Amino acid sequence: MSHIVGWATLAVADRYHEALAQVGPPEGHVPSMTKPADGRPGRPERADSAGLALSHQRFPGMTVIAVDGEVDITTHEQLRAYMAAQRRHPHEHLIIDLSQVTFMDSCGLRVLLLAAMDSRRDGGAVHLAAVHPTPARLLEVTGAEAHLSVHATVETAIKAILATFSDGCDPGWGDRRAGRAGGRRPG
């Protein structure tokens, strides 16, 4: 299964330029070309160059990560590192709240697809919530939505995950009830 998602990641990257041409950047998105002090050619940067604003909230068996900003070549690594740092257990579900993300390029899409592939391998999943129209169109045109769980709101994503727990999946509550710190499983 992971090789299929891996090939899908490559296919998404190959179709990205076609999708961006159809979708176009959001209104007001004007990447600037800068020339670094060392004389190398310039590269696109966010106008405010502040990066992403990231926050999280933990629940048993899942973490909600709120993303605010544009997920592109200059910020995708920040998102990848934050997602990895907030994941307590390999089998944990991640909900990515994209309600404040108005633009995403192939770098951001790749981060989400790779996280989904890793999560599936470990028994969890990545859920996207409240996706703005421009990133939603990118997911649709590239076919990435077939590999990601997309929900209208964070609440519907949480309900979908809770439904999987009622089907017999353990979100880690049992360990907390047994008094083990941090919900760690005995190993």
C-alpha cells in the first residue's frame, strides 16, 4: 500500500504546475524575488516572510494542528517539523485545521501526503479540516484528496475519528485510566 501512496506523491508533484495554472494563486498573493547578500539568484518568498503560525490541541488518540499562513516552498519544512514534533504516538490521528491557509503549493501538498503515508503505516491517519477553496482545488485537480481524509470542519473530523475508536480502535485512554503518565503503552 505504501508504494501506491509513494507513487501518488510523485504523480501529484508532476501534475502540480498544471493545477496551479488552473487554480492560480489567491488574490493578493504576490511572491517577491529577492537576491540574497551572497549574490545567488533570487527565490520566491512570502511578502511578510514571517513563516507559519502553528498551534495545537491534544485529545486522547488525536492532535489538532491549526495552520495559519501560506504553505509553500518557504514554509513547508516548518509545517513538517511541527507535525512531527506534536505527534505523541505513531498510531495517533492528526487533524490539520487549514481554515486559515489560503494558498498551498506542491511542497505543502507533499508534506501532507507523506504524513498521511507514515500515519497509515502506523495505524493512524491525517485528516484535513476546513480547507479553503484554492488549496481544495489543488487537492482535487492533483487527485490528492483520494489519499487524505477531508472534512468540512474540525468537529466533523473529530467525530469521524471517534467513530473509528468505537469500532474497537484504542485511542490510548486505557493507559491513562490505569494511571500511566502521558498515556504511554507498556513496552
